[in-house]
Amino acid sequence: MTRAQSWRQKWQRLVRRHLWAMDIHPSVWIAETALIDRTYPRGIHIARDCVIGEEVVILTHDMTRGIYVDTRVGAGTLVGARAIILPGITVGEACIIQPGALVNRDVPDFHIAEGNPAVSRPR
């Protein structure tokens, strides 16, 4: 990671936590290209020691149905590149969301979710 990338990540963290009031633990690493929903930013809850990969999408709203709900990612979870987590989903602790997975159901603690739609299995 270059010095400029590090600076950008710190800036994004400050904006997400203080300007948009997202509940993101300071130890979380979020890729610069990840799309964290800003339509309902207070609905984002990401616990400690998570890694959010490149081009991940985490949603908290569905405008077609007028839904604005909380989306939670548990502690120690790894979300792979280009995965999508839909509104209202709770991902448990120490989970792995495989790259490209479409998570449309809650994922229990210590599970791996893969596929479209995502199917979870114990680690």
C-alpha cells in the first residue's frame, strides 16, 4: 500500500464514520472501490477486524419497495471481491463471503457463503 492509498483510506474512514454516521469499527479495512450504501448510512454496522474487498456492495435500502433497514457484518468477517450483501442481512462473526457471492439471507456465525444466491455452510 502506498502512502497516498493509506491517506485515502484514512480519509474515507473519517467521512464514513463522522459525516455519514456509519457504525464502522476503527479496525475495519475497506477497499477504496467498495460501495457502502450512503442512501441510509445509519443502517451500516460493521464490527471489528473485518475486511471488505474490492468492489463489494453493501446495501441498506431498496427504493422500489421503500425499504430502509440495518445491514450488519459481524466481527472478523472477510467479504471477498465483488460480493453483494442485500439490505437487512446479518452476517455473523468470523464468516467468509466468497468473491462474487450474492448474500440474500442471513449468514450464521462461522459459516462460508458462496454462489448466487449465496448458500452458507459451516467452516
